[in-house]
Amino acid sequence: MAYELLYWPSIQGRGEFVRLALEEAGEDYEDVARGPGGVDALMATLKEGPTPSFAPPFLRAEGMTIGQTAAILMYLGERHGLAPQDTAGRLWVHQLQLTIADLVAEAHDTHHPVGSGLYYEDQKAEALRRAQDFTAARVPKFFAYFSGVLGEKDYLLGANVTYADLSLFQLLEGLDYAFPKATARALAQHPNLAALRGRVAARPRIAAYLQSPRRIPFNEEGIFRRYPELDS
Amino acid sequence: MAYELLYWPSIQGRGEFVRLALEEAGEDYEDVARGPGGVDALMATLKEGPTPSFAPPFLRAEGMTIGQTAAILMYLGERHGLAPQDTAGRLWVHQLQLTIADLVAEAHDTHHPVGSGLYYEDQKAEALRRAQDFTAARVPKFFAYFSGVLGEKDYLLGANVTYADLSLFQLLEGLDYAFPKATARALAQHPNLAALRGRVAARPRIAAYLQSPRRIPFNEEGIFRRYPELDS
């Protein structure tokens, strides 16, 4: 069956975590707002139906409309072998995903520390302070945690890739785009995270996706933005 | 069986969402760091075992250690009738929980917009700006969403209480403590949310809990802090 992904058409954003899971699963999906309906198709359906979403992304599947990135990944993960089947494993991969999401939210707030409805230019002074704390304290702390979990394994849970690995890959890609200096410094402390990133990028379906026009380039409208003044 | 909850002993914080679910379920639990071991017992176990947590709260149950508030609630919800059993219902209640968690994180950042490792006093100017955006734009937007989902029903999903209702109650309590003026104004627009809050508070086990010494009072160390200068 074909999934329908509803997300902004011009950015990776939070939708990218869902796209990576769908790509790794080899599933057909329609990225609706990138089709002829555009953003209008997205906005028209956001608050629709019995399970409306507060914000994109959301996924239509099997008559359901599922919102919140981590909930969508949990659903896809269980259906497509990107998560363990047992309770303990399902919870653990979800816990890791939620921790990744925490750092993603903090990365967003480096350029929007005052309000998501304001322009970056109107909160630049606050952004400088927040980004400094983010690169100096937060990224190293989260990297140490994920590195410790990964250890010498191929993937976070062991030999098999899960949606949390795909999300950690995307987080590392995004941080490297937005904060190349700080990320290189932090990754140098944790070569196993750099290796995981390469391992995910080399998976055949992910590699093909990254080379395809379906992969939207990073830009300064998404979560991870390259504002050189914020990287130190 | 008795659960072990690992969380800071002197604040409601994110642990309170777990406490409310355990109380509503009528389950025995040990709030470990409030016992003789204190914070040392919490810190000693944070990074321990095969599923370490990045931060409290975490729950020990059936030989598992589960971190991340939403993951803990998903587990407890399914075990204790605080969530539907079917896939669509499980995902929907989790989606709502994650949306509540987003506003909880934003509430925290009103007093810590620059960095969680810095004192409020060292980021007061930024906090004033962020709190203004939070009370003027974010709270009304989230309240409109939750009010629309709730509609005329007793609880978010219908006749039966779920962990998302308990969490929404706690969010409303916290916002009312931290931002009494802004919250009263926003609730006046959505009487069904005020009614939900009262409905949860009146549930026998919740009412007993709120009157007990197990309920830690709100204070200025938790997520929801009453700094009158931030309320407008």
C-alpha cells in the first residue's frame, strides 16, 4: 500500500525522519505537499478528521491519520522491521527516539530561542547566547550519551538497524550542516558515532535516497540552519 | 507489584506525569529518591544497565528500566487501562501526549531560553521576551487545539480517562501556577478545558493524591515556576 506523508514541501524538517524510515523500509509513499496540491493540500487536512495534528508531519495509513514524528516512527517501525517486536525492545527504541527528538528541538531553538513565530533576525542576540550553550554544553552531553549506548555495536540496539539509528544519522547530518565546527569537534571525541553515520549513509536504500531528488537539500528554512555566526 | 520511580525528590517536574498515572491506576510505587537513598540513589542508577536514561524520570518495572516520560506513560497506559488497546487508539493517545510534552518543554524554556545549565537570573532579559511570546501566541494556539480535540466529550478520547487527560490536567495546573493571569485568560476562551481539569481533579484517586503529602507543591525549581514578571 502507498502511504501519504503530509509535510512541508521545501524542507527536510521533522518530516525527514519519517521519509528516512519509509525509504529504508522500501515503501511507496506520496509526499503530498510536493505534488500538485502543494501546501494547500497539507493545510486543508491538518485539522481534519477525528485525530487532527497540531503541526506537520502526519501520516495517512490504513484509514488512520497519525501525527507527531515519534508516534509515526513507532508505527512504521513495528510494521516494517525497524524496531524490535518485544515490549522491552519497543520501549527502548522509542526512548532513544524521544531523546534524539529532544536534541532536535534544542537545535531548532538555537535560531529561535524567543519564539517560532518571529524571524531569526529579530532574535539574533538571544540566538547567539543559546547557540553557544548548545554547542559547548548540550551537544557534547548528548553525544556522550548516544556514544555510550552505541558502544562497539553496529547500531544502537545491536546488529539490526532501527528507526532510532536513522534518526540519529539525520541528527548528525543536520548538526554537521548547521554547526560544522562544533560537530566535528564533538564527533572527534566519539568516533563510533561518526562510524554509525557512515554505516547508515551506506545502506543501499538510504544511499539511493540521498542521491535522489527526493532528498531536499538542507536550507535556512528548516530545523538545521547554517548561520556561521552561531557555530563556534 | 511495586514500581520504582526514579526522579528528583523535591519537584513535580516531568516525574509528576508518571506519578499521576501511577496514582490513577492505584498502583504501589516507590518514589526512590524521596526515600533514604535520596538523590544519590537516583544518580547512581541513571546511566546504569542496558537501557540508560539521558535524564530522569525513569521507571523500573518487570526487570526493565524505561526512560522518557511519554514512553513510561505508554507502558503504564497499556498495562493499567489508561489507554485504548487497539493500534489506532494507542497511537492517538500517544500523539496527544507528545503534543502536551511539546508545550511542557516550551513552558520550561520561558525561564530557561538560553540554557538549562544557567541560572534564571542570568537569562532574565531573554526570558521576558520568550514568556511574552509564550503567553500571547503559544498557549492560545495549543489550548485551541486541545479544546477542539476535547469538544463536548468528558475526556480527550471519549468517556474513559487516559494518561493524556492526566497529563493535560497537570499541564493546566502548572500553567495556572506559573502564569495565573495568562492562563485564566486562555481558559476563559475554552471552558471545556477548565471542565476537564476539574473532572480529573475530582477523580477519587487523583483527589486523594492531591491532598496527600505525596503531592509535592509547585516551586521555583521545577518546570512551572511563578515568576510574576513573566506573566502578562
